[in-house]
Amino acid sequence: MSATIRSIHIENFRSIKSLDADLAQMAIFVGKNDCGKSNILRALNLFFNDETNPGVEFDFEDDYNFFAPIRARKAKQIVVRVEIGLPQSYQDTNGNVVIWEKKWRADGLWGEKYDYYGERISENRRGREVRERVKISDKSNVHALLRKIEFEYVPAIKDAEYFDDLRGRIYGIISEVAARRFHDSSTAFEQAIGEHLGDLTASIATSLGFETRLALPRDLYHIFERLDFLSGEKSVSLNNRGDGIKARHIPLILKFMAEKKAQLQQKGGQPISSIWAYEEPENNLEIGSAVQLADELQKLSESGTAQILLTTHSPAFYDLGQREEGIELNFVVRRLDEEGTLIKSDAAGIDESLGTLAMIAPRISEMVGQVRDQEAARHEAEKLAEQNCAKVFVEGESDKIILERALQLFFPDTVDMVGFQTKRDGAGHTYVVDMLAGWRSNHKHHTDRPKAVGIIDGDAAEYKVEFNKQPDNIKSAKCFCYPTPAHLHGALGAGFRVPVTLEVLYPKSVWEEALGRGQLEQRQLTKIYPETLMNRLARGDAQPGDGLDDLWRIFVEYDFNALQKITVAKRIARRNENDCRELLANFEPILQESLQFLGFLDA
């Protein structure tokens, strides 16, 4: 267990006149540009690291709030106060929290650097919070605990200098963790180079009259600044990757350093508490990568790797804060410079201050959910591709049952070449298209692997068109729709909007049997009937059954109950071969077309 910041209070720092904010293991600050979000993190960086931005010294005149009230006989000062939650083992003698305050005046830090006290928190009979001040003894282990807080500030602009410094710091960590082994290996390295430069050192000795040898610098920090990460078959340098890829490395490097520092903790010693202040982690990331990073940072905070505080404009992080319990979501606003930066605990009534982010929250949540589904599909597609078997992705379990049986009947030689894939709880057309996209992505790097096919309902035809119109897509994956069966042509020709689903390809006899078993339900006629007929019905000029031919009436008036679709599919699949051939005849063309694309049948 480590120490975490539970709340902060800031006075007179930059855009902040007076601000209070509650924090958690993960806290997100969201708001418009120039509202002062970053100043919250910079105030904490000043508190823990004696600087505002990384490498930027504190300057009272620049950092003092211009609109702070002038009080007679009271010096100008910046105040930062943090409430730090203590691990359970520290609370008996020190209280539940530590209140730690620092003040800066024109001549620098005013007062003691470690000016703090404990507070014991309880409830009275009425359930109200009661706080009791606790003096922390000079011998308390809290002092060491607070000195081991590692506050890591990650700036919004993550340039080459930042990455050089980050990589250089890896040296400091590993040299502490593995000092002896590292020293031995560096000595061996020196000796190896020395052997190759023997002629040079010998000539120097002859000329100058004394022995010389090559030695590595004792501090290898600057060598590690040039440390690189190579990726892919071409071993592409991290320096040559996009800013988005570089940004995804940061939390992994920070996690590595936090874990290595934890290894330095001596048995019985105080733990190192890692706090990451992340400014706009979504910079240079498209929405999919931002969602991945948001999920990754949440997992790191939940695991206790670090307390994570971040500012953001990204829908991915905004949605994360709205959706997940245990994340403190703070809305930051600044309407007037004189008023300064303020914190709101909810978005109600402040849509204007937040821009459009809060207003479109439902759409954001939907969009982020789609991205997560796409990412999950991509990972699943990658795993399936490793099986080196062609796949047919379908919308649901009933599709899988029927198409597998039809393949056995009409194309038995290909049964072992193709695997049907879906989700039993209802995949839908979005799953199919997402899986095809994942398969396409994998195929770019593994062109020798089999192709994939997706089969979706006819009412989702626009998704088929959208996917297939990309030339690169259909090199490895292609989407198909169920064809319109002959028995439905009359209904569609009459203007009835019957969706072409798996069940619509069943012959009329299957529908009549299902009706007798109570497995059908009435369709919502407003979605099916042509507009002209609906208008006539509204005027009383027609009856609901008008214009319906007995050959296709049942397809118009009824649909399969969603809970019965798998049951019906299984019942059909169990029929004998001759019956099945007749009942599933409408599925032969779509399978033939799919197998031709997969390369298992001649076109």
C-alpha cells in the first residue's frame, strides 16, 4: 500500500485564485482550452518537485495570480495544500490522513518544507464527519513515507527532449536495481573494446611514456538517452515512429520504472508512492488509440502501480470518467479571468463552459463503446487468424447452425477448410464488419494467411457496400448479404419492406410450422407496410390485410421471436438430408459465392 492524494487546495497560482478538488486513485480534469486544467497539475509539480513545467524554475512574479486580492499587512503568497491518505498500517498513531501545506512568497518557499500534521476521521451520532488533529511524532515512519512520494509530470507536448530524458532515467533505475551485475557487464564491455584498440593504446603509451586504457563514463545517463526501441520486421526506430506510437510507450516506461523502484524497497521499509500527472495523454492519438490508452491507464491505477491524475479534452477519457465508478471526474471552468479557474463536480448547467463535450455525452459513450468493440474484434480476429483457417463471420448462433449444415449438404469437400464464427449472445452486423476489419488488419502483415467472409442481413446492406468499396479490404476479407429469395419478390415488388434475414430464406412451410408452435410474433406494420397503404389505412380506405397475397402474407405479418430462432435452426438442422436440402436450398448461392472468394471453388 502507498500514499495517495485525496484532495488539493490551491490559492493564487497562475489562473487559480482559490480552488478545491477531490481526487481518487484516478482523477480526470476535463474542460475547454485555457480554462486552467494544466495549472492544477503544475501546482502539484511545484509542490513535490519545486518546479512548474519540467525543467522550468518557479518564478513568483510569473506564477502569482494577477487578480488575487490585495490584503493590507499580508504578504502575497501562493498556497498549495494536499490531503494525503495513509496506508492502513500507518493510521493507528498518525491518523487517517496527513494535511501537508506549502507556501511561496516572492523570496521563495516560506516556512518548513515538511510542514504537516495528521487527522483522524470519524463520524458522530448524526453521521457527520468529525476530524481530530493528530501530532505526528519525530520518530514516526510517516516522514519517510512522504519523502518517498515520486511525482511524475508528463507534459502535453511530448517532444524529443522529453523522450531523451525519459530513456536516460531508465539508466538510473537499472543501475540501482542491478548495480553489481551492471558494473560487471560494463567492465567486460570496456575490456572487449580495449582489445580491439590495443594498437592505439600501445602507441599512446610509447609516445607519452605511460599506460592508458579505455573507460566508459561512470554515469551512463547520456548513453541511455540514445536508447532506442525497434519494432516490426524492419526494426523501425521509435524515433521514426509517429507521435501517437511514441505516446503509447510512456505509461509502459513509467510502469517499468515504478516497478523497478519498488524492488529497491528494503524489507520493512516505507513503500515508494508513484503519482503520475498526465497532461492531455490523448495528444496525437486517434480515437481508437485514445480509448486503448484510457483503458490501459485505468488498469494501471486499479492495480496500484500509480495514482493517475490527468487533464483531457478527449471523449475517450471523458466517457471513462462518466462510466467507471471510483474515478473522480472534475469539470474545470473559467468564465472570467477575475473569477479564475474553478472546479465543478458535475456537468449539469455548464455545457457552455465545457464546449460540446457534455452536450454530446450520450453519443460519445456510444462512439467509445463502438471503438472498444472494434478493438476487441481486432484482437479476436488476430487470434482466429493464427489458426490459419478461413473464417465466415455471421450475425448469430442460428446463422452459424444453418450455414454449417448447408455447407455439409452442398459443399462437403470444403467443410474442413472453413470455420463459422459468431457470438452466441447476439453478434449483429457490427460484430461481423468489425471482425472483417480486424482480419484485414492482420492480413496486411500476414499475406499468406487465408481470407475471411462476413454474411449479414439484407437490411444492413449499406455496411456491406461501405466495407467492400475499399479496394484494400477485399484483398483479404469481403462482406456479403443474404440474397432475396424468390418467394419474397412479390412482397417487395408490392412495396412491403420485409428485411431479408436468415429466417426469411426459410420456405413458407417452416414459417407455418413455427406459427403453429407459437414461435412467431406480429411485426410492427408501420415499419413494413408501404407509405401509400399506411395513408389509406389512416384515412379508413383500407384494412390491414389488403394487398397481401397468400403466397407471402406470413412473411409480411410475422417475424420469428428472437428467443426461438436458435431452437428453430436446430430443429431444421436435425432433419434428414433430403428434407434439409429442400429447406436450405436458398443458402446454396450465398455459400457458393463465399467459397469462390475464399479460393475453394472456381468462379
